[in-house]
Amino acid sequence: MATEPKVIIPDREIDCIGLFCPMPIVKSREAIQAMRSGELLAMLSDDPASDADMRSWCQITGNDLVEVSRADGVYRFLVRKTR
Amino acid sequence: MERGGAAPDRVYLDYAGFSPVDPRVLAVMRPFLEAGIGNPSAPHSLGSEARESLEAARSKVARLVGGATPGVIFTSGATEANNLAIRGVALRGGDRPRHVVTSAAEHISVLNACRDLEKGGGAVSVLPVDAEGRVDPEAVRRALRPDTALVSIGSACAEVGTLQPLADIARITRAAGVPLHADAVGALGRVPFAAEGAGLDLVTVSSNDLYGPPGAGALWVRPGVKILPQMLGGGQEGGYRSGTENLPALVGLGVAAELMRAEAGHGEPARLATLRDRFVDAVTVSVPDCRLTGSRADRLPHHASFVLRGVKADSVLLDLDLCGVAASSGSACAQRTGTPSHVLRAIGCAPEEMEGSLCFTLGRWSTLAEVDAVLDRLPPIVTRLRALALPAPR
């Protein structure tokens, strides 16, 4: 029997399409600061550098990068606030 | 070297972040702000005065760059000039952007302009750099493709100060018939520079880095190199950068370029290099677990950058500021995001070093007394902060 695909619904989503480094990280940081620990942020970006930047930022801040997906040139990062 | 006299209260060592405008530049700018000589396109006599002043400024910038005067296109600064160079060349003559070669240690305005081309269907080769931030010219040669439109490598890495082997890179790009763009913001007037002779095709100029007013700059383009305008309007600057020219600032840029050339002839770069060497030698001895980033020998004469283990740059900069010293971490982007800068990542810095990046840039008004004052104040700050960072004894 096929299982239903897991759908993760973020608590907040921000659209950084068209913006370049450092803005996707700056806006993610602002968004995360206003969220509660355990909540999930989705960030959309089409900056080719945002993949490496988000991984580095999550590693430094300790936030959990739950999922990275890409469709039609747009990345979707799911980050869980850990602290 | 003798010590430099009484310690000054305030020491400014962030010239690469912002340079004070030279009073001689300001004096020349003033009538252009106050007397109505403003629009070089105006039909009246004040307009023709403005045109003459604008063209005089153009020749002065061309002399500093070492290229033909008509090649100078005035812009609002280096970021716009970098965008005009990269987008202007890569987007010209085709329905999609072609291939561009750049390096991982470039200014963010170069990298982001390249990433934007990538999003639009172009291809970008971002070359790695060595541990000192240097690009290997052979890597440029290997990256060239039949559809390569442009190579963009800065004269020096702004964050770690290393000069790039531009003459060697230019030999390769000339032979391949590919235009070479150099962001020469830190290098102009500080290291010998001759764009046409060295085989450069496009050169980015920043006014403020020459002690001119902020908000002005230029892109020098070798005659014959075609670019696509990025700012459309009334056809100013030969149609390549529309919008009424910011005449007071551009006249200031012209004077600043002339002064930079004159002072280079009177040994200013050597004076700065002597102060810089004293500073680097003393910091690397008096601050434990601290090392110079970038090349020791091939670097901008006014530039000193370090990474320190076991301490955060933000804390050091705050403490330095409290005792009157203005410096920077070298990267405005990294400071805004709280993540390690792309240049430190590119040169392979250890993660524990990347948070402790400090950059000191000297300038026309830097003195021995100022350098010595920072040498007195920096080591105790680092010692104190490291002690605070250690876990308390049980």
C-alpha cells in the first residue's frame, strides 16, 4: 500500500526570490529571531549561492536544516529553530 | 624605527571601508555645488563649463588608470561599474548570457552579478584561490571556453590584501581574445598600474578609495570593447550610462585621481607599506595565536588582515572602538549575516579562525603614532577577551 508523502507545513515562510547574498541570510535571521524554539521556517531563494550560505549559517547558529529542495531554479530551505 | 610620539585619542584604520575626503578635493568640489555649474548637457554657458570640467575629470581618471580618455564611463561607484562590466559584456550580442570566469575571492558585487547571469541561463566558472587568496593564471587558461565572454579578476583581494597576478592572467586572455575585467579599487594609486599596457580591457574605479567623495566611480573600457548599457535614459556618458552626471562628485573624483598619482610619485605607497610592515610584524609577535591572512610580499601596501583563534572579531572591534580605534572585520556581508566571509572560506581558513577576522587599512593621514597606539591597545584586549571565553575554574 502506498504511503502518503510527508507534508511539512512551516510556521512561517519568507520569499527571498530575486535577492542575493547576504539578503537571504539576513532575512532568515530576522525571521528566526521572531520565532519560537521548535518552529519551522521555510525560505525560498533563487540565489545560486544560497545553498552553501544556508548550510554554513545553520551550522554556525545551531539551527536545524531539516530539508533542502530545488524546483525550477528555486531553493526551498526548511529550518527548525533550535534555541 | 623610533616610536611615533604622543598617543592619539582616536585612530582610524578603516580606510578601505570609508576614506575621509581630501580637503583639497572638497575645495575644488565646492563651487560645483554652490555656483550652478551642474549639468554637462545644459545648453547655456554654465552647461559648457560643466562639460569642460567633466571632460577634464575624465582625462585625470584615464591617466590614473593608464588608458585612453574616451574609455572612461562615470558611474555611481564601484558596485555599479562592476555590474556594468560583467553584465554589459556578458549580455551583449546574444539571446542569452555567455560564459564568465571569475574567482571565489572577488568582491560581492562581482560575484552577485555573475550569479545573476547564471540564473539567466549563463555559465559561470568560479575559480578557487590558494591559501593566500591568489588565482592561478593557469586555472584561468583551463577555464576558458569557446563561448567565454569575459574574465573578471580583481587587482587585489579586498579582504586579505593579496595582489593578483594580473599581468600573467592578461597575457592569457589577450592571447585567447577574451576581455579581462579588473576591479582595481584598492590597487589604483597604490601599486603600479597601466591598464592598456598590461592588457586589461575593463577597469573598475572607486572615488572614495582615492580620498574622493563617496557615490562616484568609473568603469574604464578599452576602445573597441563593446558593452551593453545597463542604465537607460537620455544617453549621457556616450549612451553607456544614462542619467545626468553627478558633476560635483565626478570633478572631485578627477582631482582625487590626480592627487593619488602625484602622491604615488612622492613615495606614499612606500610610506604606507613601511607603517603596515611595522604593524604586521608587531601584531603577529605580541598577539599569540594570530596570523596574517593573504600574502606577506604581494599585498596592497595599506592593508593588514589577521585571523585570531579563540576570540570573536565583533568583541575585539567593540573593545577597540571603546578605546578609540576604528577597524573592521574585512567583510560587511559577513558582519550582517554572522557567518564566515566567502573569502575566508575560499582560502581554507579553519572554522575556529574564521570568527576572529580583523582588517586594518591605513591611509593618507595614518601616522606612526597611530600605528603604535593600536599596537599598545590591541594585545591586552585580545588577552582579556580570551580569558573571558575560557570556562571558569572549578
